[in-house]
Amino acid sequence: MKALEGITILDMSRILAGPFCTQVLSDLGATVWKIESPWGDDTRKLGPPFMKGESAFYLAINRGKKSVVVNLKEPRAQELVRKLAMKSDVLVENFKTGDLGRYGLDHETLSKANPGIVYASITGFGNTGPRAAEPAVDTTLQGLTGMMSITGEADGPPLKVGIAAIDLLTGMMAAIGILSALRERESSGKGQKIDLSLFDVGLMSLTNVAQNFIATGSVPGRFGHAHPQIVPYQAFEAKGGWFMLAVPNDEAFQRLSQLVERPDFAQDPRFKTNADRMAHKEALISQLIEIFLSKERADWLEALRKAGISSAPINNFAEALADPQAAARNLQWHIPHPTIGDLPLIANPLQYMSRTPAQPHGHPPLLGEHTREVLSLVAGEQELARLEADGVIGVKKG
């Protein structure tokens, strides 16, 4: 039994936040119909790199789905999608606010015919407010929400997080919202609309940094690789490379003092509590920098491990994937692909649910690979042939 077996998702999203959400749901057993334009999801063309013609970006977030190509500018295509919506439990879309209303695919229209549908609308700013009609992407919202203002070195420029953090967090929040709505539908019999914005999620993701500002009125700055509220909790350089050190409480700091052969640190009134260490951060960190440069990184990491103090080398991604823990946790799934062959993809961490684990349910689909299969649920073969000839739908070539 799959956790979401019997749940059908009509996925009208593209790029990252929506497709990431629906891939998670697919891994949990939902059937996902991916509606694409004749030219496909934008990520199909985002590269290099490509793997035998398939974009690595697209492959990362679309496994287990069924690709259905329709030209939404055509009224007959709009009607086909409406019919699919009547057979769906969930619709996920990330069109600009109001755009799908032109096609009769907005929540108000669809929910009248399918009162149980859960309709997740993912936009830059939500369906209300003065910015509702504005376009937005992860990078611009990292700037607007303040995320970039706290990322980077204190004396350097603001920086973007290395991944599309707001998009990915929004995708996870969308999945949570959808699962919550499906759970509530079991008792009420009714679906609902989820109005989710990247802007809202971006602000929420600042968590303790945001609350620090609310508590003090002091605008947070950039912390580099350090923590805004804990000392020492940052990167240090040793012989042979950099590593991260996290000392989250006073007891751990006492152990660190012994480990670096400076028991006086633990007794120094400037460093006795975390609040003291925050107040005298520069005095402490300058001494730790000098101490850690005196030995090999591997030696420090082994000593810290034995002392039960959290630390880790700062790896590049090749090193991270080569860590024995990655193999032990099966963090790459290998999926047969019709053109690539064996396709390695990063696994879903929910694969360790004890009874209904996440697992791959197919390769990232080729463009239009399942158009006829899915649309045969709402149209006959002769009609589909006419629609294909008229350019209303598209099927995989070759």
C-alpha cells in the first residue's frame, strides 16, 4: 500500500516550487498528470548540463509523473483539462494570479463542478495585496524578503543562497497544505483552495532572525558562516582545510575548552555563558582561529567526534555524495529511463517511513509521453486523433 495510493494530482505547475511539490507527492504514491505546453516545462531547456538531451534540472524534480501536452490557448484543450480536473483530487498551479480564470480553470469555476478538489495556487505574492499581479522568482524574493541581506560576510555584499531556497521551501509547504486539506476532506467531504506565496514563505523562513528583529528592533546584518545567537558556532580553518564547529551550550563549551587545552576559557567570566561569549565574541574567536590552525583538520575532527562536539568538514558536493553515510542511507535512486538508461537521482528522505515509504514510481517523463494514455480517460481515440492533427494536443515523437 502506498501512502497516497488513489490520489490523483493535476499538475499545472512548472519550473521548481510546484514540480518539487508534486514529485514529493508522486514518491508517496499519488498519480501525477503533468500538463505541459507544446514546448514543455521551461526546465526542459534549462542547461547545460543535459543527459542525452534531457535537462538535469528537469530530471531532478519530475520523476514518476505522466506528461500530457495540450495547447491551453485552444478552447478544446481547455475543455479536456477541465474534464481531467473532474477526475482529480488535487490541482497544483503556479500561473500568475487570475490567469487560469481566462480558461475556466480557476478554483471558483472548478470547485462548482468538483466540490472535493483541493486547489493549490502557488504565486510570487499570493492572490491578494498590492503586489498580487507582479511576477516574481526565487532570486528576486531572496532579495525582497531580506534573506540576501543576512547572507554573506559582514563586510561583503549581500549574497543569494546557493540553492533556490524559497522555491524549495514553498514546494514543501504546498505539499503540507495539500496533505492537510486532503485529511480534512475525509470528514467534511469538501476541498479547498490553498493560496500560497513565495513571499510569505520567504519571510517565514527567516524564523529566529525575524523574531530577533521583532524582539529588539535591531536590523540583522550578515553573519557569514557564523550563527546570530550562538558562540562558537561557525567555520574554522585548520591545516588541510576548513570545518564547521557547533557548540550549542555551556556544557559543550567546557568540553571544547579541555579539548583545545585551554581550560581557562571555561572559567573566564567573558566566556562562561553563551550570552557572555556573544558579548565577547571577537576575543574568543580570534584565539580559537589561532588554535585550530595549529593542527590538521582530520585530527581536530576526530578529537571533536570523540568529545561529542558537533563538527564536520566543509565538503564540496562530490565529497558529500561520497560520504559513506550517503551510501548507507541509499541517497541515490537508480531509475530506468527510455533514452538515458540507468538514471541516478537524489532520493526522497521519506523512504524510511516504516510502512508506506516514499519510492520512485517511474522516470521523469518525456514530453507528451502519456498524452494519449491520460486523455483517453476523457476523450475517444478518433477525437484524440483529430485534436493531435489540429495541434490541440501533442504526443511524444518517435
